[in-house]
Amino acid sequence: MNHLQRRASGPPPHLWRRIAAIVYDLLIVVALLMIATIAIILVRGGSAISPGSIWFQMLLLSIWWLYFAWSWAERGQTVGMRAWRLVLTTESGDGADWARASLRFVAAGLSTAVVGLGFLWCLFDRDRRAWHDRLSRTRLSVSAISRQRER
């Protein structure tokens, strides 16, 4: 059993714990997007970016994707997930690769786009998995470290 599997051997998280981690991560993503925007404006000599600029929107989406995909593929958790002791693994217990992390990112967008129903699904799913967990064949677990501290 590898280090990630040992950490991820806990139960699936409740929805509130997922939401708490998402709030942390959104604060980081917003900060990264603001830094990128300021950098682009400075590079352009202070001139504004035209509204609806497709290249700029793609840049911001790429930054968003990179934060999540890198965190999931390289560390098994984002900063928010780390704060709330959540670990991402595949269904077999291995770490997610870049392709699976990217699929999870796209699927999470789908889960959000339908008024969050994909996230709410974990309230009814027997394994507490959201749509993007199912679609990407991944799962979240509360780390064993957290369970020891909660006792």
C-alpha cells in the first residue's frame, strides 16, 4: 500500500466538507486569476483587455485548470482539500494522472453548470460520490490523519 493509499483509506466526505475545501480553493484561484490579469495589463503597457477577448478567457481557464489538475495529479489534493483533510484517488486507490485529473476538472464544470446538481448528487449516492467523481472514476476520502485527530 503506497503513501497516498494509506492517507486515503478513510470514509468519503460529507457535502459540507467538500464545499469548505472548494471555498478555500476558490480564494486561491481568484487570487491567481487577478495576478495573471494584472501581469497581462502591465505587459500591455497598462491598456485594458477588450471585453470578450477569447485568448484572455482561454488563459484564465487554463490557469484554473492548471491549479486543479496539477494539485490532483501531482499531490492528490488541492490546498483546500489539504486544509479539510481530503485526498483524491482513483477507484483502485492509485493517484490520479494528468488525463484523469483533467477529465475530473471538466466533469466538475458539468456538475456545477447544472445548478450544482452534480455536487448535490453525493447526498443521495451510496458512496457519497458526486457526478465528477463517477465520471472520472475517482473518489475523495477523509484522510486517516484527520480521523485520528477527531477522536
